Amino acid sequence: MYVTHLECSLTGERYPAGQPHNLSAAGKPLLVRYDHERVRTSLTRETLAERPAGMWKWRELLPLPEGGEPVSLGEPETPIVALANTAGRAGATSLLVKDEGRLPTGSFKARGLAMATSMARHFGIKSVALPTNGNAGAALAAYAARAGMEAIVVCPAETPEINVRETAAYGARVWVADGQIDECGRLIREGAAEERWFDCSTLKEPYRLEGKKVMGFELVEQLGWKVPDAIFYPTGGGTGLIGMWKAFDELEAVGLIGPERPRMYAIQAAGCAPIVRAFERGDESAERWEGAATVATGIRVPSAVGDFLILRAVRESGGAAIAVEEQDILQAVEDAARDDGMLLCPEGGAVLAGWRSAQERGLVARHETVLLFNCANGNKYPLTDRSRRLELASATASML
């Protein structure tokens, strides 16, 4: 087994790896630590190139014990796609998107929930639960169904209907509640305390982070073992941003890359921007955002348990936290679709809008290689109907 122990992200206190955990005694996320010297002997650029592409090729830096069978729906290596026309309109030369919408259940939540569910099954857990703004619930339900486990999901009332129905289609028990996602999380936490289920909420168990960090592994290998100059990431709970920052450290520790790091940009909607507010104030943690509202429901997270880890990564990297307006999110989605044939989800639109804002503020140069994250398939979200009606008898004339 390559895992050595778990570690409190705040205090450094160690915990044994061979049993299930939620938060540390300090109430903070636990991080998985590995025997890097042992990993170094088997995980090389050459051996990785020989393995089938996908999430599980990185097994030495994932927590499932050797011989353990992952709960998998065939997680592929997601592509990096150039937005050449979008970049050209802004005078930029290298604007890329890592399209996580190609994963099972159509979003980047698949990576984290595949890992969390695999570990839950390894530990003999029969029932898993979480609050969700949409995609995490669908991913948990799908992987739980695959593993023969029960899934319980609580959604805020503003969760897109397609996500609620998708989650229920996989057999999960789905509840739609008034309030925000952190308030729904209270119900999950209370049920877990009564041992009715295991809490798989964002960063409240150690293994979703380990699945999400594969994004960092993949992008480095896809870019020829180089990091981009900047990464723009839609930030609610921030698991992926924290995970990638951890991934880069691990890749360096096992000799696959050097000390270079991308600047990390945490993008939030102006209607729910607790990380941005804390970043601008110089705070080390973020106060809860009251009255959260945005079309980008995946980043409508008023309070994140990993707030200090997000802020730490952003600052250590020399990046920033940026808030974008609703009209800019919607415009970005429309522009990318029409200019480059890339249908971004609203959170992906927020990231493109964030890059545009960063350009205007001089935070990124036109020649830099910038990687944006599209976290879900744009077809999962409501789209404006711009079709036109016609009478077949006069169709030719009407269409001219």
C-alpha cells in the first residue's frame, strides 16, 4: 500500500489510513499522504505512457489499496480543447479548456465520487449521503448504484430539475429542500452522527479530493509534462482547485515534474463570492455569504469547509480570486458556443468570464498558456430557445 497516513490540513495531526474518517478533530479536512520514494520506483513517465488512459492509471498516487477493485463507470482522460477563435478575439494566443463534461454523469464530480465510493465499499459502508447543487448528487447516485450501495441526496430548491431527476433515476433517495447547500448539509451531518449513513460531503471525507486531483495529473501529462502559466477554476467547495495544488506537489515529490507551478485563479459568481471577499480582505478564512444567488448553481456555495486551503493555494501560486457578474457568465456561454462550438456549462461560462476580467486587469498576458475548466456538459442546463417556426408550404421562402 502506497498510503502512509492521513493528516489534518490545519494542524498536521496524523490519523490511520485503514479506517473510514470524516473531518479531523480540529474540524478540518484530512489529506491523504503517500510513500513518495516507493511511488517513485514504479510511477514513471514511461510506465504511465504504457498504461490505458484514464483515472485509474495513477493508482500509486490514489488511496485504494493494491488489489482493490475500483467502482468505475469507465472514467476517461478528458480532452484539452483549444478555444482559438475566442482567444483570437481577445488577442490571446493560447486559451485551452479541459472539458470535464465528457466524464460519466456528464461532470467532473465523477472523479471524486468514483474514488469516495470505491473507498466506502472497501471499508464496508452500505449507505452514503451528501448535499448537492446538482452534479455531485447524480455522480454519487450513479456510483452507489454501481457499487450496490444506498445513496441519500438533499438538494436546495434551486437545483436544476434535470439534475434532481437524473439523481433519482439512479435509484437514490432524493429530497428537495428550501435553503442553501450548506443548510442541506446540516441534515446530512445530523444523519451521519446518528449512523444512518456515511457523509460524503465536499472535503468532509478524505477521498473525493484524491479523485479530483487526477485533473492535475492529467493536464500535466497532456501538456508534455509542463504546467500551464495559469489555471482558471470554478470555485464553490473548491475540491478540484485544492486537489490540483496537491497533485502538483505529489508529481514533483515523485520526480515527474519540477518546482514550476501555475497561477491558480478561483472564479466565483458576484452573487456568491465568499472566497473573493476573503481574498480581497487578506483574510485566511471566508465568512458565510448571505443571500447567495447565481445561475451557475455549481458554485452557489455560501460556506466552504476548505476555504483556508483554497485561499492558501491561490496566494501561494501568485493567482487571485475573481468574481464575475451574471450577464458576463451568460455572455461567455453564448460566445464560446458560437465562436468555437464549445457549449460550456454556466460554471464554465463563469471561468471564461473570469479570464476576460483577468485580462482587463492585467493579471494574465496575451502570450501565456491559460487553461480553463469546463466542469460539466452544457446540455445538462436550461438553454434559451432561439428556434424559429415555419409553415412547410412556404418553407423555402421563409428560410431565405
